[in-house]
Amino acid sequence: TVSWTTDSATIAELDTYVFLTMVQAWAKIYANDIGIVQDGMTAYVNLNSTCNAYFDGNVNFFQAGSGCNNTGRIKDVIFHEWGHGMHMYAAGTYYVDGSVGEGVSDVVAMLGTDDNIMAPYFQTNGSGIRDLAPNRSYPDDLVDEVHYDGLIFAGAMWDWRNIAEDELGYEDALALVSRVTVDAMMQNPT
């Protein structure tokens, strides 16, 4: 359900609404039985900080500043943060391994954007924050930082999606990788 709390919406509110609606529509296809898909959540935008976003039971996006764009206007960031919530609901626990959680959430964003660059235009110079394309392997590339370590899983899923698309076509590859991503969330691996 949607409810507006003001008579006039900001661009960040509108973008967040549109992108949350899009990611929820994707999830209804592959995980309609997971509570967050039906229940929704509250989104807070234009928070008084910069260069970040987070999930805490709701999704929270920061205003522009310090060289970063408003995170409530960036599709990848919105998909990613919602992905954290979906992972928590799918796993049925508040404990989700940090690097797996970051990797899974990057995959949710990738599936919604068809792009290996996580959050292009996160920074005002146009650059993104992570790239799923470079090959990383476990355990050789572990550095004990959840976002970087999550790229091991997210990168493998990016590679597999491209292989699947070459073999199956776009729609079937998207369906296959989406279903496996949801199944992985439910297993809550470490």
C-alpha cells in the first residue's frame, strides 16, 4: 500500500516510490510468498546526511552533498537497500552474513538495472560505487570488508547471468538467475 505524508512530493520521494514499486513488482514474480513483497515498508528520503543509504526495517536514503547525489534518486541504491529487507524476510532471521547480504543486494540491483556497475551516478562526477564484472574468487579475494567481499558472489552471478543470457535469451536468463537469487536468500548462507 502507498501513502503520501505530504501534499507535495520531492523528486527523491517520487523516484523512491517508482523504484520501490519496480523492485516489488520483480519480487512478486519470483517471491510473492515472502512477507516484504506483500507488506511493503516505509521509505525515508532526504535524510540529513550524505553518501549512504541503509535498511533497518525500512529503507533510508540520504540527501545530496559531499560529492554524492541524493541516494533516494538512484535506482540501484533503492533496489539494493530493498534487497537487504527481502533477504532478511526470506531467511526468516535478522542475522544475515554481511558479505553475503551485500552480494545478494547487489544482485537484486543488477537484475533490475541490467548493469554490472552498482549505482552509476552515486557520485556527482558520474562514477558508481562497485563493479560486479572483475573476476574475484573465494577465499583468495577476501579482504574482510562486507561490500568488497560481497562482490565475490555478486560477480559470479553477473558472469552466470551473461552466460545464461547467451544460451537462453534475455527473459529466460533473467528468470533463472532471479529464481536462484531468491532461493539463495532463503538458504541464508554464510
